[in-house]
Amino acid sequence: MSKNFDRLVEIMERLRGEQGCPWDRKQTRDSLKPYLIEEAYEVLEALEEKDPVKLPVKLKGELGDLLYQILFHAQISKEAGEFDIEDILTAGSEKMVRRHPHVFGDKKAEDADEVLRQWEAIKKIEKGEERKSILEGVPPHLPALLRAHQLQARAARVGFDWEHADQVFSKVIEEMKEFEEAFRAKDRRGMEDELGDLLFALVNIGRFIEVNPEDALRKSISRFISRFRHIEEEIAREGKEWADVSLEEMEMLWQEAKEIERSEKQEARSEE
């Protein structure tokens, strides 16, 4: 390992030691769960930084925070006499070599799809009888959109998939009609079921055209926040209160924010 990595491991050991940090010492695997998720999402947020100068700075910092969480769990396991960071690195290296026989062995893989099929076949051998379904192994705690995407991808690997995009769009239209029927009938349970089916079908479109639905929705949320803040700023600039602004005026400001976004995108493209 590099000196910097060794130093980080030593820092973690000291933080957890008798003369270390009270907060770090009291943490458990369960208490660290939210931080692990939070740091992973902050890495995703850094990856969406549009400024090419700021992106590497943010990403470096957030990846460091995520690595810290991995070292935290490794140290807790070391203290329990189970394994340490060296064991994690060894297991990871062995797994990557084992699951890439087309690189480190004599297997052949013509494309990425063939790589995934080999990967799943090797995993099945590794797990033995532990997994009885191709759908097992997708973490249940994933965000729902991402989990749906992963489950659909698993099924597609064994041929359970549409042949072309038109079929997926037709399914979305079908689910939208069924949702509308439940809405018209004021069927609360039906609306929930059909809305779920509609969202699932939309995720399928995203997977089919290779657009991650979780990323797409997260970016839409960021755009919503940016546009809504523009409305807030303009209302404040004019010295108005929310009660003084009509929906039509808000919509005009919303469209103004969208136009600003378009202009910024065009400017960014012209500079590339």
C-alpha cells in the first residue's frame, strides 16, 4: 500500500484507540449506516458538478470521505477479530480477477453484454445454492427507482426483455390509461397500484435507452430547485409576498428560469 493509504489507516486506528476521539470510538456498524449512504450520495452530487475546474476538487474530497467510511467499518471488524483492510483488499483483488476471465484468463467476451452474462454465471457458481433466483442480490434498501432498474436489468440478462423501444412506450401508454381509469373510479388502492406500474414502466424505458432513472430524477429535482429559487429571488427582489403573486406570474418566472438554463447550456457547449 502507499504511504498515504497507510497513514489514513493509522489515523483511523488512532481515532478509535483509547486516547482517540470520543465520537469515533462510540460508533458501531449500525450507527454508521446513514453516514455511508450520505457519503455515497455526496459522491454522486460531486459527479454532477458542471464546472470542470470544481469537479475534480469536489470529487476528490467526497471520495476521500467515502473511503473514510470503508476504513471505519474495516477498523471495527479488525477490533472484533474478524478481518481488516488488508483482507478487504485481498478479497477484492481476487474477486475482480476471478470475475474477469476474459482479461486474466483464457475466456472470450465479444461485448459488454457477454461480460455481464459471464459475471452472473461466475457469481452463481460462487454463491452455490445461496441464491435461488436471478433477482436475488439486489439490495432491498436501494432507492426504489434504482432497485427497479437493477431488477429489470437482471431479468433482461436471461432474455426477459422487450425487443425494441416501441413496445416499452406502448406499455407506458397502457399503464397510464389504467392509472387514469383508477383515478376516474376514485379507487385509492387501484391508483397506488397503477401509479407503481406506471413508474415501473418508465424505469423500463430508461433502462432500455440506457438512461439511469435515479440519475434522471435527481437532475430533474436539481433543476426544480434552481428554477424555484429563481422565482423566490425575483419575488423578493420586487418586494412582494407569496400572497401577492398569482400562479400565472409564477409560471412566467418559471419559464424565465428555464430560458436562463438553455442560454447557459448553449454557452457551455460553445466553449467546449
